[in-house]
Amino acid sequence: MTPIVPSNIQPAFPVDVSDGDVRSQMIELLGLVGIPVEVAFEESASTDSDDFSFTDLSYVNSLDERVSSILIEPIGYTQPLPGVVCVSGTSGSAERVMDPDYRLSDPGPLIGWGRELARRGFVTLAISAKGTEGRRKSPETWALEQKHLSPYGRTQMGVLVEETLLAARILASREAVAEERIGLTGMSLGGNATWYAMACAPWIAAGVAVCGGVGSLASLIHEGDPERHSAYYYIPGMLRYFDHARVVGTCMPPRPFLMVLPTKDEDMPKKGVDSLIPVVNEAYAQSGHPECFEVYQPGGNHRFLPKYFERMVDWFDRHLAAS
């Protein structure tokens, strides 16, 4: 499709932001409210198997919406373990991420990957996040909410990030979890949640964004599918200040961050990803930890494949479990 806006458009009133202010400006653009260290939550059900404890949790976001989640903790652990918040794509849910049968549906999504990650030695907490179809009600109400939040300086992406970080605080509070070893991961919508949340919260230890739409917002606007994303993805005013590469390059290093972005991913043109890589590589090199940033670009489109999951597990094994 033909781009909606001209290719030579320039930001209105561009602002030069110092590296030290990028994170605070990103938080402001998202309209991200403060994340408390201690988060109230309710447990509605808990069951045990031979090896794991499964707990249904819920907590409330700043819009007074209740967020449902599923926690998996090992039974009989001898020392605190790394914890990972798992966020599904738009069509997913906590239940699908934690399905007991780990499998790739055909031709659909990867099922049960959060539970499989728990089997690999991590405490996992999956959330049915803001923006998933089960919470959107309808495309019309989703679009209307974005319109009504905008005058207040709030964004749906910001609420998604908020919910992800509240889940991370809950995970860090568990006795089974080493609070300094909290990771984030997710597919598509969950990949958005992962990288924005990690950029905003320096206390997150590591992240893996799978098909997370990170590369260049400008590239997506001018070279991507203009109908691919709803308005939640387009942070108002962001390009007045910076694009994705500046955020990742200033807010992530030296913390380990893996991007999985297939070359034909409909959510982000390859050109946008390629423009980010050298900027962020240089930032990680200057931090003294070039090994802590990686972009995996297999052939293919917007899917979560088992080989991507194995990359995720390997990343967390090296950079989260071993820390």
C-alpha cells in the first residue's frame, strides 16, 4: 500500500534530548505512571504437580482493569531461581502461554512456551496483557480508548508496559525468585512490551523480544504496511525526540538484550532493523559488553517458531541463569 504521509515529512518542533534524558522522555511519551516496588495481587487458585506449583494471580492496573496471570514455581528448589515475565501476542493469553502441551500449532502460534520455559529452570509468570484480543472487547472500543487516553498524555502502549513491569515486581517478590535476575520476553505484542519495559526499567536484568516490532518507527510508517498496527503502536510525538535505535542504544546497555526479527516480519521492515543494528552495536561496544546484544534475523515472517524459543532459552541460560 502507498504510505499515508509524504516521505519528506519532518517532525514538528524537534527536540534535542541528551543521552541521560532519553529514558525519562520515553517514560513521559508512554504516559507510564510510577511502578511501585510492592504490588498488591490476589491469588484465586493454586494446584501442585510432582514438580511445580501453579497459581492463578490477578492485579489491577492504573486504569482499574484487572490483569489475570498464571505463575509457575518449582517445588523443592534449593536456591532462588531467575524469573521471567512472559507476554503473548495479540491473539494469545496467559492460558495459552502456559498450556501444558508445548507445541507449534499449524499454521498458528507456538503454544505452551511459558510452561516449557519453566521446565527449563525458570520461574515464569504469564499475563493476559493489555491489547490481547480477550481484553480488547472490540476494535471499535480499542480505538475509542486510545482517542480518549491521548488528551491525558496516556497511551495504551504505556499501560501494556505498566502491566508488564507490575508483573515483574510480583515475580521479584516471590521466595523462589532471585529478585536481581528478572527477565522479560514476549512475541509480537509481547515483544513490544518487552523492549519498551526494559528500556523504561533499569532494574530488569535481561530481555528477549520476538517479532517485537523494534527497528525504526519512521521506517515502518514509510515502508511498512500502514494497516498492520492499530493506533496503540504509534507513540504520539515520539519522532520529535528519537527513534527506536536511540532508545535501545541509550537505555539497554550493558544489560543483555536479544531481538528475534525474521527478515520478512510484517511488523517491521528489514530496513528498519538494519538501521538500528550498527547504532546499538556501537553502544554495547562502548559499554564494554558487546556480547550482550544480538539480533537474530532468520528468513520467514511473523511467527514464533520453536527454534526462536531455543534461542530465547539459550540467551536466558547464558545471561540470566548464570548471572
